[in-house]
Amino acid sequence: MAEPEARVKAVLNTSQSDRDYSEKNLEGLVEELLEYNPQLQSLVAKINAARAFIPQASAPDDPRLSFEASNIPVGDPSLSRTPMTGMQIYLRQKVPFPGKLGLKKKIAESREAQAVEEHLERLNQLVAEFKEAVYDYSYTTNAADISRKTISRLKALTKTLEAKYAVGEVPQQDILKTRVELSKMQERLIQQDKMADILRSRITTLLNRPAKTPLEVVVSENTLTDFPYGLEELRNVAQHSRHWLNKADKIIDEAEYQHKLAKKELLPDFDFSAGYRIRSNAIEEPVLGEDFFSAGVSINIPIWTTRKQGKKVEQTRYLITAAKKEKEALEQEINYQVEKLFFEVAQRKAQYELYRSRIVPESESALVSSRRSYEANEVDYLNVITNELDLFQAQLLMHHYYFEHEKKIAELEMVIGKSLAPLPFTGGAL
């Protein structure tokens, strides 16, 4: 925790104008996320608050000092008329039964450890959310580029068809069909650009940057992130690295300490007192106004154990069982998520490789072949426009599966609580 806390403390003293908006790769952007995201700053503050409570939990009650003037005659107030009159000073201190304060300290330490694990869990969640937002943004911008290229080809095709229509070589329906598909493609491009704006805003928000800060992400979409991990290996990593599981362990520890403390409550606490009585000389006073000293101890008597302390022992025993069962359920859910994501990563990889190595190249070849055949009057125009749209969809799906693969890896890293692979692309200047 020392490193994240040091980052946040440095950020708390840094103004937005001092921030570095120069070009960074994804790893650099993630570092910026960890430094400036207000949710993480809030959780660090909660850790510090929990840590500050530890010495409070183990500190005994404050001593109590009291002063009183007693037995003063009402008719003629005086401190010397009767030997019963005097001024008293008392000092009292409550001391819990040995072991109680130590258990309270352990409970506070367990809660501080829970706050640490919660911070680290949220940190991993934010990193996964941020990566997914960047991958979605990158896919959307790539899809928009594909749309623009397709629109450019359709416009060129429309001009060619119009020229041929003018000399009666093609029917008008070919031109109308192309214009309809062109309009659909332009409408799709509008949606893609708007979605890119939304995702850009999401990334800027997660980075806690000013709203008007522009964002440019440069993607190096060359190869898929390497993933040489087995299912059992991932499960084992999750059992040791997932911070929700670590927090569940700390919750069990706290419940057990609470149970031990509840048993201790069956034992009495001690209340020690010491007093000093100041007296004046009185008539016929046997000890001539000599001061008195007194001391004593009192204890509470736990007589309502069947309704109070005994029920607290029973309550905390149930809390231990509940905490253990919650951890067991969490382990099962994490194992399911690991297995599900493991197979989804493999599926996305296979789908991407299929589109990259076969479907996209074959769609490109089919489009080129259909154009040549159309120019030779061997096929009708519907074949050309169909192949054009098939290529468009194939290119979109290839990019989709690529970024879905990277998103699933980011999600898997969050689920197991540990980074698996190097970060594959660059975030541009802001």
C-alpha cells in the first residue's frame, strides 16, 4: 500500500495545470488513472482513517477526576463546625479485564486490512474499466475508418455507375441501390463518431482530466496479446491474488476476534479509585482536622448473561459461520468467472484468427473478382454490392474480435487480481 498512498499524497498537492498531458502509452495512462482518480483517493483516505482508529481501539478509558465539598451545615455554612465536613478529591480509572483491549486492537487492525484490500480491489476494477473503455474507443475509431473507406469506394462506384447510366449501359436501379447503401453507411458513420465522443468522455472522466481535454489514442493492432496460461494456473493465481478473497479472510478474522471479545465480556471490568479528603480543625475533633485518604475497587457483575453477554457470544458465532460461507460462495463465483473468461479468450482468439487469415482476405478477393466479372458483364451488379458489404462486415468483425480478446484479458486480470500480459498499444497526446 505504501506506493499507491505515496502517489495519491503527491497528487493531492498537485493542481490540474501541473499535470503532464504529453503522449503516453496505455501503461502511462493507467499510471495517471491510479494517481488522479478520485475514487482511489477516497479509498486511501478511508485506509488512513481506519489506521488512525487502531490506537484509539486499544487505548483505555480516560481517568475521571472529581471534586466535592460534603456535609456542609445548611444553617451556618462552614468547613470547621463539624468533623463530618470536608472537601474530597477522587481519581477513578476503569480497567478492562486483561485481553479485552488487545482484542479490540486486533479488530481495528483487521478493519484497516479490509480497507487496504478494498482499495486494491477497486484499483484493479478501475484499471479493467479503463482498459475496456480504451479498447471500445479504439474499436469505434477503427470502425469509423473502415466506414469512411467504404463510403469513399461507394462514392467512386456511384460516379462510375452514373457515367454508365448516362450512356445506357446500366439500369437506374443499380445507382439507386448504391445510393441507399451509401446513405446507410453515412448514417452508421454518424453513430460511430458519436459513440467515439461518448467513449472519449468516459476515458477523460476516469482520468479526472478537464472535460474539454481532447483525446487521441494510437492503436498498434498487430498481434493479439500473448496468453500462455492454463485454467488451473489461473485458478491458483486467483486464490492468492484476488483482493476480494483476501478481504473475506480479514472479515473472518474480525468475526473470530469479535467472538473472543464476546466471551471476554462474560468477565468483569475493574474500576479503581483513590480519594483524598481535606478537613479543617473542629471542636472536640478527635484527630484534630487530620486529612483522610481512601482507595477502592469496584467491578460490574454480569448477571444478565442469558439475555446479553451470552447472546453476544451466540451472535458472533453465527457471524463467523456467515463470513466463512460468504468466502466459500465468493470462491465458487471467482472460479466460474475464471473458467468462463478463459474459454471466451480462446474463442475470441480463434474468431479473430479466422477472420484475419481467411474471411477478410477471401472477402477482399471476392470483391475484386466480382468487380472484374461485372465489368465483363459476367455477373449482375447485386453481386458487386453484396461483396462490398460483406467485406465491410468482415473487417468490422475482425476488429471487433481483436478488441474483445483484449477486453476479456483485461477482465480476466481483474478477476484473478493480477496483471498477465504486457500492454499492447499507445495512447496519444492530449
